[in-house]
Amino acid sequence: MSQGWCEAPWRTRLLRRARVPAALLAPLAGLSPRWAELRDDLTHWAGVRKEASAAEWRRATSSYAVLVYHRFAGELKPGQERIDIAPRRFRRQLRLLRALGFRPLPLDELLAFHRGELNALPRRRFAITVDDAIADAVEPLREAASLSPQLFVPTAELGGSAHWIDGEPVAGWEEVRALAAAGVAIGSHTRHHRRLSQLGAAERDVELVGSLAELREQVPGASAVIAYPNGDHDDAVCGAAAAAGYEAAFTTEKGRNDAATDRYRLRRVSVHGADGALAVLWKVLTGEALPAWWPRRSRSKSR
Ligand SMILES: [Zn+2]
């Protein structure tokens, strides 16, 4: 079992943190493979904790969550309920996280952590990412610039309309440059927002390499990071992203990230239009979607 800390769901991580003795689960292990798996997991991590130096343990158990947003209109058009959030709601979410001691993780620290230059991260670190560069994201991003958000732009679609989201207007390079100047990290979302795993190698590489070149030309100081459109990726896509010169890549697989997470498969959790501040707190803590028992507000109250 050489998997990273965050491969397991939050419940398991909590039991590891609480140092629940594996022996306690021994009587249950015979009941089902799940209990046996949990017992083995706790045994494994208790062993790791015993063997590891303090610094090694801190590195193995350091992790962070990444939120992903798209639109900031709060219109909740049919089909956009999961990707559109009212700016007021976004501000409330950030206020609560801040009040509870959560601090943004700037991209350079995130990369340094994965490279091993930064051994561990303080607790309660999270990153804000926004995909697509839809025009209504510009103002909320500018307001939140001190929280080191990251914006992923489809470089050949800027100033046009988003063929992948109902033709919504996409911000232009001027706006993207202004955001960069305000402190927003700008990364790539390919050139045309196409599903990379479905392209031939040549086309895929043009999307990856071309977009990074355009980004560097248009935004001095742009970051060599990418968010795969629709989160779509496979081994070939991840390899091509690395070969194109990207340092890291974000998917839409849920979960938190730790030092063992493949940095070309970084996990993110999406914030939906109806998510209140507590829902976002849950997502930041666990990196996971809301559980089935979560009390959901009705649409009419969601603004
Ligand atoms: Zn996108």
C-alpha cells in the first residue's frame, strides 16, 4: 500500500488522524472486505507514522483542496446550475473560509510543494480556480485577487463566445492581462476548449503547445499550468501536457491533493450554484461532493 494520504475518503483520513488502533477493527474485519481494508489501512499508516521522521510525516500527510468555478452570474440558466454562482454567494463563501482560518495556497507554493522544494503545507490551505474566462468572472476575480486565484483561459476563444457554454461571452486579452496584473495567476485551458482525449496526437499537441505559446506571448508572467477542458484526460493527454512544458495540470476528479498526487492529475471539486458557505466549507475540508444527507436548498431560495 504505497498510495498517498488523499487516496482514501475523508472518513478513513479522520480515523488515521485520530490514531484509531487497527486492533479495534480486528473483530469487524471478518464481516466484510471493507472493514478488512480499513483495518489494513490503519495498520499501514500507523506503521508509516512510526517509521517516518517528523518532516517525512508532515510531507506525507500535507494536503490541500482546489475549488473550481466557472460562471459568476447567479442566473442558474437551465443546464448551468452546476457551474453558475451568484457573486454575493461567492463572497460569502470566501468570508466564511477566511473567518475559519483557511488561507489561499498561491500557485508558486503549490508547485514548490509538488516539486519537493517545499516540504509540507500548513493546515487549511485551499486554492481557487476558475475555468473558461467567461466575461462575468472578471469582476469577482479582480475582487478576490488577493486570494491568489487561478484563471484558465482557452487562448483561441478569448473575446469570442463560449461554444461549450451556451455561447456566453468570453473575456478578452485586455481583461486577462489586467487580472494578471492584479495578482490572478493565468494558466491555459487549451486553445479551443476541446476534449483532449478525443483528438489525434497532432491536433492535441497544437491545443497544448499552441495555447502555452499564445499565453506566454499575451501575458508576460503567465503560468505553465493547465486545466483540461471538461476535466477530460487520459495517460496520453497527461504525458503530452508534460511534454508540452506544463508544470502541472488540473482535472475535475474530486478529492484533495497531497505530495504523492500526480501533478498532471491534480484533483478539484466543483462549487455549484446552490452551494452555501457551509457546503463550500465541506468541499474544502474533504475535497468531495456533498453527501446525500446534506440539506439542499430549493432552487427558489438559492440566490
Ligand atoms: Zn472549461
